[in-house]
Amino acid sequence: MTKSIDVKPLTNELPSDFADRVGQVYAKSVTTQHKKDNGQFFTPTAIAHFMARLAKRTQDKLKILDPGCGTAILSSALIGTLANGNDKLKEIELVVYETDENILPYTQAVLDYLGKWLKKNKINFKVTLEANDFVLENKECFEQSATLFFDPKVAFYDIVISNPPYFKIPKEDKRAIAAKSIVWGQPNIYSIFMMVAAKLLKNNGELIFITPRSFASGNYFRAFREAFFQEIEIEQIHLFDSRRDTFDREEVLQETLILKGKKQRLNGDLPSIIVTHSHGVKDIEDFTEKVYKISELVDFSSKEKILHLPTNETEDKVIKLFKSWSGSLNQYDIQISTGPVVSFRATQYLHEEFSNGTIFLAPLYQLINTAKMQFEWPVSKKNKPQYIEVCEPTKSLLLPNKNYIFLRRFSAKDDKSRLVATPYFVDITQAEFIGVENHLNYIYRPKGNLDRNEILGLSALLNSNLFDTYFRTFNGNINVSATELREMPLPPLEDLKQIGNQVILQNNFSQSKVDEIVNNHFNLEHIFAYEQD
């Protein structure tokens, strides 16, 4: 902490501008790997100022928290905005957390300048720079009753503003153990930061975060969503079209959002939520805006509590269409599961080529065999085995050969479509059993068989622009989870069969034909009209 830095404030420079310059100097002094290891993605000043203006607290004394502060650009932007917009403001207490020893001298320089700037504005300033881990320092908040607001001695803050670190941590990590009530699978540290921050807020306190969108859906974040929505009433969410533009200096390929909420439990009256939207940073002040009832974006009675985030009129209409459907896979006696063959665990039983002999082989299906509406097997490619032995050790890994739909569990971030569904029919092979690799989900009817028109109808719907548009309103990552598909509303089964019959009649499995059939069936010209212009 005694180390001094070479960057000095300019005359009358805003603290946020100084923090940004300091951040750029620091970023050049460390490796990209160092920033990645610490989950450091510095907030551009335009975003910092946008976030700062979301704060509405107007009392004369404020206590502010900035966990994972970096060079404190968010604190600087927030305090600068509050000081200029609130004549009554007389005193600010700021607590910031930062564990990266390399950046601490830079942070301290910014905080020192912020104090001097506030003194000129006749505002008393007390600041604490905590070099300890934010989550572990406040782990007691998870030990409180989940049904009660916390003791005022614990709930300190009027405003929390943060760009938290983003990286996954193992379940054995001390922070994951401390937050076990909201953790399932491999957690991402940012969601734990959000939950701790929510618990540390005073009643009616404000929470302002920029984070990945991934918490909006998926099994890994389900417990988090359940707990977070009990603490925080979301007031505004800002969405970006561009993944690259938000943190362009850091070359981050991540779907992010800005969230503003207040510490207040839902009391039966479902509030409104403002959804704003820009392409990226450059046009962040030229945003579009729409007001929704929170119930239009989150079904609080559902198990998953998925948060839908429409960015335009088309997505808004698509969400409404899906909400009008009451069907589901489960209703139609259809299930979805993950392929049981984990290749690296079954290597000794996998074969690239078929061979006659004493070993019985079954087909093995994986990503390279699947495409939209197209199945190809075998595919000759090195290190992509197409067969699995049928023997006692693999018995639990094999599925009966019957009609399925295969659905890729992962997509590339820049794929045009998140969902890739592949029809599969029992007569493709004479084998009694098949192997399905765990990068694929498989859709099936447990007690019976999916009919041909059901398979082609559901595959067409899953592959359609309509379904992809809906899926993207809540899924901000590359994962396609079985859990999400189970929850998704579907049209009546008869509609799926009619779509399937049309696919059979046309005998054309191209994406354009699939979209044409689906759009005509549901009369979607009014929804996708602008995309065809």
C-alpha cells in the first residue's frame, strides 16, 4: 500500500475520469492472464455514469459499498453524480473491497483524490479500503434466517454499486461453502457477490450491478434466483445487443446487463420494471425503453423463476405468444434427458470403426452426427468414435434403439441459432441399443414411441426462428439445459403433429422451409415482418 503510482490528477478532473486513466495505466502493467485470473473487467466511464444515474437516494448522509472495486471508477462516478445532484448531501461513508494486491496502490490514489474533490464540495468523506475477501468477510449474512430481514447491525448500506469479478469457482471453495444455500453445481462468483450485497442493504436500499446475463435462467442459478427475488425488487434492467462492445478494452465476449433494484420484498402487489436497451456503450444514452409488469417477465409461481429479457418488439410479442401456450413436454408424456456416455470415462469401450468379431458394437452418437433436421452416421473423423461396446460395464450407458430427437447441449456464442434439434428414427440402424454422448440431450417418450409427425413437428419448432427468439430472451449463455426445455411452454400436441405433417408433405428440411411452415402455422407474419424487410 505504500507504493506510489506515476499517474497524477489533472486540474479540475472528475474523480471518475481520473479513475479511468489510472485503470488504463494499471491494465498495461499486468498480463491479460492476471486480469482473467482475478475476473477483472474494468467498467468504461460511459457505463459507470449510466449506472451512477440509476441511484435515487437523496438523504444527507449515505453509506455506500463497492465490492470488487478495481480502481473505484463506479464509486467515483456514483459519488460524483450524487454530489452534483443532491444539495442536501453532507456526509458519505464508502467501503470498498479489493483483494488484488497489485491494484491496491492505484485504488488508493483514486480514493485519495476522491476525498480531496469532495472536500472542495464541502462533503465529509470517510473511506475504508478492505483488502480482505468480500464474501468471506460477510459470510455471517448467509447464517441469518432466510425469511426475515437482517438485523440493522448487519444491513449497513444505503447503496451498493458493483462490477463484480466473473469466474467459476469449485464447490469446495470456501466462498461456495459459505454461500451453499444459493449454490448448485459449479457457481460463478458474481452471483455470490450479488447475494451478499443484497443481504447487506438496508431496507429500501439500492443495488446497482453490471453482470453477465447467465443468472436469468438455468439450474446452476435457480437457488440464487429464488433467494435474490425474495430480497430485491428489480426496478430497471439495461440490455446490450453487442457482446463485444460492453468491455471492448478487455476483449470480453460476454452477454452483460445492468440491474437496478431495491431492498424490498414482494408483498402481493407485483411492481413494474423498466427494460432499457442499447446496441452497446457508444449509444447507451440513446436507449429505447419499455415498462413491463414484473409478472410478464418472471413467473414467481414456477419452480425455475426464469427471468425473460426482451430487447425489442419482436421478442416482446414472442414472449406473449409462448405465455399463451399451456402445453409442455411432461403433459405430452415426453421427457428430455442428457446422454449418459461420457467419452473420457468410457474410452476403453469406444471404437472409431466397426469390426466383426467377438465384440458386439452399438452405434455411438455425438455432436458431429447432429445438425438442424439432419442426422448423419457414421462420420469418419479422428478421435470421434462412432461405436461403443455392448457389454456388462456399458449396460447402464446404452439406450434402447427407438425414435428420439437429439438436441445439442452447447452452442458457440456466435452461432446463428442456440438450438440444434435432430430427428432420429429407429430404422436408421438395426442395432438393439445405441449410445448417446453427454454433449447431447435426447427427447423421447418413456412409455411408448414418438410418432414420426411428432418428432418432425417438435424438431421443426425447436429449430425455428420463433423458438430461438424466445430462448434468447432468457438464456444468455451457450448452455441448453434439459431443465429449461422441460419448463418451456409448448402449443397443443395437435399443432406439433400438424407442423410435422407439413414437413413430411414438403419433404424439405431446410431452415427456410422450417421457418416458413412454423410461421404459417401460427400466423407469425406480423411478428417477424420487420426482419423480412
